Amino acid sequence: MAGSFDIFVTADKNLRYQQNLSRITVAIVVLNAVNTKLSTLKPLVKDVLTQMDGLEAGMILEVVASPPQDQV
């Protein structure tokens, strides 16, 4: 992945606890949502795109989904 990509986007909320991220040479974006359905994750893309320019290698950004309207 290193050398080919600048940002790794994942929905794995436990990645930081399962992997040694100290040697990672990319930024990591964690999509934190109730499930991984496209309809759930799609609204997070805008947040990712607006914050992407400020990311640097080794940084971890967690983008949290708002709860569904019927659960507010």
C-alpha cells in the first residue's frame, strides 16, 4: 500500500487496536457507522473529502455517522 496510496479508508473500527500503526506511511480514515451498507456510509463521504487535505501520513481520522433520524 505504501508508495501507491496516501489514504486508507476503512470501516474497521478496531484497526488501531489490531495492527501496529506506528510504521504506517499513509493516513487512515475510519468510517464509524452502525453498519457498512452503502446507504449508511455514503453520507460520510462529504466529511472525508472536506478533511482529506489536512491529513498526513500516520494520522488517523475517525468520521462518525449521525444516528438515523428514527433513533434520535
